[in-house]
Amino acid sequence: MPEQAVIVEFQYGSTDLEPLFELEDKLAAAIEGKGVGEYDGNEIAVDGSDGSLYMYGPDAARLAEVVRPVLEACPFMTGARIRIRRGAAGSDAPENVIQL
């Protein structure tokens, strides 16, 4: 079965990455704690304006269910978009988008 993905696109607005790193630690702990996949990392604009977070696992819907409360508890995630992709990258896999 191809790996599925949860990709979070957000506005950040700071070059202080410590809050982002703290969020990443919480996401990784939640994902590992529930055994639903892995936290893979981030991409953030050099000016800190926006970014993306990448998570992968066998069931994207379950993965999103686990990480959503962590994201909702984070102030800079307000307005973020959660893309839930149920198939391999580069395929025509169906995607759902949730706005926080």
C-alpha cells in the first residue's frame, strides 16, 4: 500500500523558529504515541512568512485525526490548511482539505 500524507500549510510570520520546533516535537510525540506514522519535517520561508509540515503513514485520515488537536492548540496554526492525501505522491490520489 502506498504511503499516505498529511501536509499542513500555514502562515508563520516570524524568523524565531523555536515555537515551530516545539510544535514539531509535540506532533512527533503524538504520532509515535499512537503508532500512526511519522513526522517528516518542515519547509519554512527564509523570511518566516509561511511554511509546511509533512507527516506520513498508512492511513492519512487517522493520522490527521491524531495531529489535529495538537495543531488546534497552537496559536500560529489558526487558519492553517490540512491536506489529507490518500495515495502516493505524484499520483492522482484523492485529497481532502480541512481549514483550521
